[in-house]
Amino acid sequence: MIKVRIQFSRNDSLKFLSHLDQQRLFGRALRRAKLPLAFSQGFHPHPIISFANAMSVGMTSSCEYVDVGLDLEDPSEISGETIKKRLKKSLPKGIKILGVEVLPKDTRSLTRLIESADYRVRCIGLHVSDFTQFCENLKNYESKDSVVIKKRNKKGVEVEKEIRNCFDTISAQKDGLDVLFNIRVLPESGSLISPELIIKNFLNSINYYDKGLVLEIHREKLSLKEIHDQPHNGSQKTAQVDDGVELLSHEVQE
Amino acid sequence: MKLNNCKQDVEVILNKVKKPITYTGNEVNSVHKKPDENMIRFALAFPDIYEVGMSHLGLKILYGLLNQQDDIWAERTFAPWKDMEELMVENGIPLFTLESTEPVRNYDFLGFSLQYEMSYTNLVNMLALGHIPLESRDRTLDDPFVIAGGPGAMNPEPLADFIDLFIIGEAEEVLLELMDVYREWKKNPTSREDFLKMAAGLEGIYVPSFYTVDYNGNGTIKSFRPNTSYAKPVVKKRFVEDLDEIYYPKDYVVSYTQTVHDRLSYEIMRGCPHGCRFCQAGQIYRPVRFKDQKRIKKDLKKLIANTGYEEISLASLSSGDHPKIESLITDLVETYEPVKIGVTLPSLRIDALSIDMLGEMKKVHKGGITLAPEAGTQRLRDVINKNVKEEDLIETVSHAFEEGWGRIKLYFMVGLPTETDEDVLGIKSVAEHVVDAFYDTDKKLRNKNVQVVVSTSCFVPKPFTPFQWTGQLTTDEFKRRQNLLKESIKNRKIKYNWHDPSLSFLEAVFARGDRRLGKVLKRAWELGCRFDSWSDSFEPELWKQAFEESGVNPDFYALRQRDFDEILPWDFIDIGISKDFLRLEYEKALIENTSVNCKLGCENCGMLREVKSKKNLCYDKSPYTI
């Protein structure tokens, strides 16, 4: 089995997919693309597909990664370009392939590779009377050594969680009637917390939070620790973030 | 006046609902066209949520069939779940289709699929949400034609107030003819009535407003007759003669979210040769027709390529009866096993299940096995003409256990005509014998564990069955028998599930109801009844109130034993099977006399008269005759 790493974006038209929906979508798109998929062992064999990070319902992204196992002996048997071409036809319009890299054997699994995730979070219609003061508050928040949030665990019991080590920088700007946050989230034992938690916590701390507030979360970039320097057969290595942004305004064609 | 497209309004509320993905459309293989003035806009409506409606094969066939026509755009609409409904009402958003988010009121047709009676309040609700007058007589040229078809249309009368016209029988046979008539009418769209008159000229079309019903003092029907010369006194069911020649989709819309049947269902035959006396589908889908193995393989190849599904289900009422089923399965498993696509049968008859088939299916799929003995004793199985013996069942499950399956589901019915307590307790014995069969299986072969799940539904007498005259048991009596069974089951390997009898009672009312139920349905909807088939949404008290306020006694429809000479609300429909045959079958049932299935001989149900072509129809004309 060899592995290929696919970089893709997801736009507004597919933002309501759950992680499971997206897994299903890729599984079926890969089958439609007639790629030589590798399957897991056992009674219910399924294609080997693993995403760098789950996308939550409502989220869009310019930069996601998924690793797919192919039933081939050697990476030289297929090119990233071939895979990209076939997948392009079989994926719905809301998902765009940005690059495909055929990985050398022994590459580490994706989730362990995440270095950071950059988000742009739009707070729709968030009214801020004094924006300079607001930014000042945010600066203070960012420079704190400890940020503790209350969270329900799986058993439904409320627990406290230190999250300051879960994000790096956070900033805000005004955009028409909305406020846009830029935030860099850092992984903690392989998982990323939702930027929503951080922003809501901040807004709460300055009494700006209102239950009806709608957030639109967009992942600008997932940075990986090591991407190989020698992509196969001209496949793209890094994300063309501009490309992804352009895609976001691109309506689904009828 | 056309309503505005609701795309933007919908986007705003989707953030607030539980399953937004079920309202967004745009799935792979969904059809998008550029509409112009001449295009016929057809909203295919399923009166239940997306996940249920998208599992329905008929909808996929009609979607494909209509969209093949350049000047028709068929789109889908489903019943919004309660959270969505609330937001739609709050924000003044009318019911819309998934593809174009166009309000359904702007369409030429709104066509409902009637799969079960308990979806009827959803149908009324969808009309209301669509800003379409609920009752046919109040609609104007601004409204779509509200049409309906499917097995529920075999007794269309409870919906007579709401539906402009019904398609009786298999819609793919009639729908394009109806579209031709519509194109003709649309050239000069004078009045709604004119179109309905033209449509009533087609075989298989029923326009309820063209008929007048009179009643006797005791509430039974005195007369049922056309009130215009355009309407036929008897409406004949339409059916496809040759499944190999008809249209079948080359792709299906692939949902993003998990649907109830999230797999590639493919219809390999239509109808069922067995003639179980409680079963409506077994009668109304006669004659039995098969699809050729070559056509099946060819269609599946395209469907798999275009959808990417990981499981194929060979669908029909009784797929084990396809004459080529074994070679078909072997063949398909050989083709699809290497790419890990499973092949399954949705339902199996006990006698048709062979060891080979179990083995083949197990290669890629290992869920549970579901079998339906239906009744607990041989006596009662003879009454209902379920021609399987307990030995057959035990033999089948023993094979299954040897193949390593451990979970067996058994379906039974409680309250079948002539049922005694002994029959009810027989269900327990059957389940115990299945458990015994597991322990009799070689330890090396069998699964580590065994579980037998017994499910009982409550018998509902249905139109066009030999039991159409029978009264249903009272809910109290159903409960007593369920308890009797529940308390008798001591074996921990057996799990017992049962249906709510008050829901089955309501089902029985609507299954054999007449047009006087229209006001009850409307009242129940006004009181807030929705999603009645969902046990946590079903409100028996509200229904009780609706009956009382409408002055309609539900017992009259559900519990009453009907006379043979009574005019039944569905008597004007000719499904090809004679009433005399059904009566004879009923009388045979009462003396525990069985009938043979179509494979073994012809019992002269009447269907043979209807068969024109020489191929594939009724066994004694078929190349598959055994």
C-alpha cells in the first residue's frame, strides 16, 4: 500500500457537512474516480482515509489535508496529477483539490503533523461601540498567561480547562457590520480546539457575548510540520491560499 | 402571483437547525436546469424527512424519468423537521425545493408519494407550509396541481379533499402521458377543471372531485359514482408490462448525510408470487415481473460508477424468488468483492434462502439476518397463507449459524384473524427453537454469541387483501396479547420489541377509510399532529379530539367487520384481481386452507386476463416457469 496526501478546500455550499458526511463523501468520490483503493482488514472493509483534522458543521476552509491509501506497490506507479484529474471530476463543486502528493513509504500520519491552524472567524453583526478599546482588551487577553474555560466533558459534568496553550495569536478587525477575528490555534496532543470556544470566552470576559451571536468559521491554513521537499511528478506541494479564497466567492454552478 | 425564491432567507435560518445538510440540496447527481417559461416545473414531494424520503426507490425512478425530458425539471421537497418548520413559519419562508429553493407553490405540479397512511398529516402540513390552499376546491390557476400516487393511492379516499388527481398503479407508466396532456392544456390554460377533465381521460387517473358518494343510514356507502361524463365509473390500475424495456436511472442522487437505506438499492423484480393474505403489496403489485440478469448487471455497472456506493441491495418484495437469484448473486459478488462492494438482499423468505447464497453474501457483509415467519403456529400460518414451516425456518437459521451469523431478527404479527392465545405463545416457542438451533450448531463453526430479536407488529387489515373485510382487534386486546407474550419470554437470548397498538389503530382507520375522514385529518393537523409514524411525535389524545370534534367514529372504520355486499370505498378501483378471488381467499383462510403460489400454479386471481405481452408476466406465460 502507498499513501497519497490530498490538499483541498471546502466552500460555503458544503459547509454543513459533518465529519462523517465528509468521510462518506470522499469515500464515494474516490470510488467514482476508480482509483485503486486500499482497504482495511476485517468484516467491514473500508477504504483507508484519514483527515488531518475534523471539520465541524458550518466550517469552511482554504486548506485541508487527507491521506488516502492506494493498493499499489510503489509510489512511482501513479502520479499526483492523474489522481487530481480523476478526483476533480468525481468531487462535488464545493470541494476543490489544491494539490496531490504521492508520499514516500514511511511518512508519519497526518494528525501528528499539525503545527498550527489559522482561522478567520466572522462574528455577524457584532456591535462594538469602541473598537480601539475592544482591540486593547483583546491584546490583554492575548498576553494572559492563563485562560481557563468551563466545559462539559463526555459525561456531561462541567470541568475547567486551561486553554492558553491551545492558541497562539489573536487579533480582530472591523468588516462592515461584522467583526473578523484572526486566530492561530495550536494542537494539544494532536487535537485542535474550536476557535469558537476562545472567541466566546473572550467576548464573555468583556460582557460582549450574546447567545444569538452567529459565528462563521473559516480555516485559512493548516500548517504541517514536515511536507516533503520532493513532490512526485510535478504535483503541487503547498497550498495556494489565494486560490482557495477565490473559490469561496464562487457560486455553485447549475 | 408568483412567490419569491427563498434562497437567501433559507441560508439565514440554516445555521439554527439541527440538520442543515438535509435542506441544502446540491448533492452529487442532483439535477439543475435553466428554467424558461415553457418548462414544466415538477416538485416531487415525500411527506417525511429527507433521510426517509431519499431512501425511497420510487422517488429516484420518477426523478430520473421526468428529468430525462428536456422541458421538465423535477426537483425534490421533503417534510421539514419540527425545528425547521418553526423557523420557516417564523420567517415566512414557504415550502421550497432543494434544487432551486423555489417555493413549491410556483410549480406546475406538486406530486406526493404515498407510502404509508401515517404520513398524511405531513402531507397536509406541507401544503400549508407551501402556502397552497389545503383543499382542492379552493385552489386557483396560481396554484400547482397537487397529485399523488404510490401504494397509499390504492385507497385514495381519505385524501380526496386535498388531492386534485391520483395516479392509480405504477406511475412511470402514466406520468409522461399526463405530462403530454398538460402540455396540451398549457397552450390555453382555461380552468383547472378543464385540465382535470382531460387527465381523467387517461387510464389510471382518478379525480376525486368528479365522483359523488351517498351514504346509508348506518354510515356505509350507498352509492359511489361519477358526476361528470369525463370520469370513468371504474379506474383501472396501470402497470409496467416488461421491466426490461422500461426506463431505469443511470445514476441516483447521492446524499451527503446518512439516509435510512444508505446504499445502492436496485429493483430486480416487481410483485411477489406468494399471496400472503394480510399483505397488500403482494396483491397490488401483481403480476410478478422479473428483470433479466443481463439488464441488472448492465444497470448496476453504470449506477456503481456514477454513485460510488459501497453496498448494493437487490430490492423487491421477495428477491429470493428471482429465478436467477443464485447465479446473480454469485456473479455480482465475483465482480464487486475485489473492490469491496457488498451485495445484500433486503428481505429473504425462509424457504428461498440457500446455503450458497448465505456463504456468498457473507464474503463482504455480515450484519444480522431478518426472517419473517409472521405467525407462531402452523395453523395460523396456514390461515394467512404464509407457506413456510417451522422446519424450514430452523433449517435456514441452522445454516446461517454454521456460516457464523449470530444475530437473527424474527418478524411476527399479533392480532391476525382467528388468532388464539396458543398462537401468540407459539411466537415464543419459535424463538426458543431458533436459540436451540444455535446451541445445536458445531461450536467450531458458530458465532460466539447468539441473539434472537422478536418484533411483533399489530395486524392492520388493508384494502385489496383477502382480509379487507376483517375488523381489527381493540387496542386493549392488542396490549393483552403483547403482555402475554412479553411475560412468557424468559430466555435471555431473546429480545422482544412490539409496536404501539394505538398507532396501528389509526393506521387501520385511514387504510380503509373514506372521504369523510378528510375533515378529521385537517382537524388533527390543526391541533398540531405531525410525523405520526414517529413514536415520539404521535399524539393519540389529539387524534381522539380530532375524531370527536369532527363527529367521526374511528371504530366504524377500524374495528367493524364489513359485509361482503357492502360497497367498499376503494371498490371503484380495478387492480386486476377480482373481488370474488379475494373473498374466496378469505373463506379459505377461515377454514385454514392454503393456496399455492404463482410458481406452482394459477389460483385465477384475475391478473392473467390483464396480461397482454408474452414475456415475463404471470408464471404460466413466463419463460421462467418451473
